[in-house]
Amino acid sequence: MRKHLFAYLVFLVGISLYAQEAPTFEEIDFYSETSIRTYFDNNGAELIEGIWEYSATDGGEYKLAIIKQGFKFIAYIIESKGPWRPGDPKASFETAATEEIVTINWVMGDKRTKIKAVGVVKNNSLIEFELLGQTMLYKVYPKLGDTKKRIKTGEWAGNGSGLIISESGYIVTNHHVIEDADDIEVEFILNDEVQKFNAEIVQADKVNDLAIIKIFDMNFDGLDPLRYNFKTRSSDVGTKVYAYGYPMALTLMGKEIKVTDGIISSKTGFDGNITTYQITAPIQGGNSGGPLFDEHGNFLGINSSGLSKEIADNVGYTIKSSYVLNLIDVLPKSIELPSNTYLANKSVTDQIKEVSKYVVLIKVK
């Protein structure tokens, strides 16, 4: 997904390197400085992370949000008088052997030309470097000396949702839920009680934002046959649907499974994306990776993202089950998918009780 779309398209879990306290990186609205400040308030600001203003002899004026991604720090536009839009990446910074020296790759106003420079960081509040003249960045937020929250050792950094697709413990979720995760733990209802198991990534599809993890835990003995149907054919607009998941399970909303209803409002997603449905069932941060079912107990796809409520209400996107099947087809070991019609004539209440057994809370760090 292109960076400049972050202001519109909100991924619902975020990078697992940060605590799951809204907003996560993908949920930042670069059109709102309040959103960016809240991000740093909740997640801390490491080294040169923060909001900076740009001053140069060429007359350019920018306000930037510098955010760490991997081992680099990326500067995104917040405000600009030029051709830039909020959320556009303007520069990348990489620390040298000492944190007082950074190498800088700066994108010029034509958005094609890049200039490499070396900068000097002074008191973590000023960065000086040479482009076409003397250039300076000065930090405006967070203020020096502010104490910011950090993820404590042992804490889970974030959560998402997933669906069990085999008796042996294979689970499908979104790739962005488990990306960069060192540890994964799943929770779900087994034998009428919530149980926790370790899991590992076995297959990933970054392009379609899908991943399959598997329970690898000596305390896991497998499951009884799964009583739902994995539907691979496309569903029609107007189909009644139910979205399952664990939104904000580690913070505001608790660990009880949440179910919302709506319809398929379009057979294509954001910008005409054919891999997804557009749905009206409300989904929030933490729903990512959770399943979408119809009123007959058929699995239709994996909920992945939604539009910011500032743009439109109740617009979510679900990756179609046929793309999940493509990923399953390349697993090292073949699995038998659920094809049970047990739920077809059950009431909605009974369906929810049964499906909830197979929807897992995924915690990462």
C-alpha cells in the first residue's frame, strides 16, 4: 500500500514493534498533527523520532514527522507549501557509529532527484546538514525531558485476530499482524475454556497481506473436526455478513470476542481492488486477521482494513477466501479445509457460538 494513502486507508493492527495503543503507525492521520502527537505519546520517541520543522536557505518550508521503521528513520510530510501532501515520504535517516551523526537521503521537490548528505545531531533537537545550501531541522515535539511510554520487557506489543482452518492447528491471519514478530501466542476457546498456545509463521503473502501460522506447543493435541464451511466462490453484493475478531483486546475493549454485522456492499475494495470485498460491518484496530462469515456459516474471507471514519463510516475491506486458498495451496504440507454444513440451518446465535470456537486472539512481540 502506497505511503501517501495512509491518511485514508487504515490498517487495523499495525506494526508489532509498537504497543497496541491507538494510533499504531498505520493508523496515523498525517493530516492531523494531533494524531501524530498522540502516536508519540503512546509509543515513545526513540532518538530522532518526533515532529520537526525544516529551515533552509532555498526558502523551502516543511513540517515533518520522523518515525523509526526497521533500522532507518523515515520523515513524512505533515505540512508543506510545495507539491507534497501529508503522508508523503520526504527523507530517510540512518544513524552512524555514533548517534550524533546521521546519513540522509533527501528527496527534492521534483520527487525524483535524491541527494545524500551527512548530518550532525545536536542535543537531539537540531539536525544540521548541507543540501544546496545550509539546511537545518529543529524538533518541536516531543519536548526535551518528556518521559514517554516504552514497551516493557515481557509485554505483548500488539494484537490481531485469526481463524483456525485445520484440526492440526493451522491459522490464517493478516501478514501485517505477525510481521516482524519474534514471539506469537494465540488464545481461543478449547474444551469450554480459554487456552493459550505458542505459534509460528509457516507461510506469508505480503502482496495480499495474508499469512498462515501454526500452533507449535507440546500442550496442544489437535482439534475436533471444524464445523463450518470454507467457501471459495465469490459472494454477491447484499450478502448478510458477520465480522469476528478481538478489536483493541489488550487495551480498551477486553478479550471477549466481538461480532458485528453488515452486508457486502461491493465486490471490489479500495481503488477497485479485486482481491477484496467492501463491507459495512464495523471493524476496529485488532480485528485484522479475523474472519468474515455469511448467515449460512460459510467463511468468506479475512478482514484486513478500513477507511478512516473522517472519510467514511463503516467502510471495511475483506480479503476474499479464494486468495486465502491460493496461499494454502503453497503450504509445505497439504491440509483438508473445513467443508461442514452443520451451521447452514442454525440460528445466528448458535452460529456465533460455534464460529467463536475457531476465532483466535493473536498476540505478538
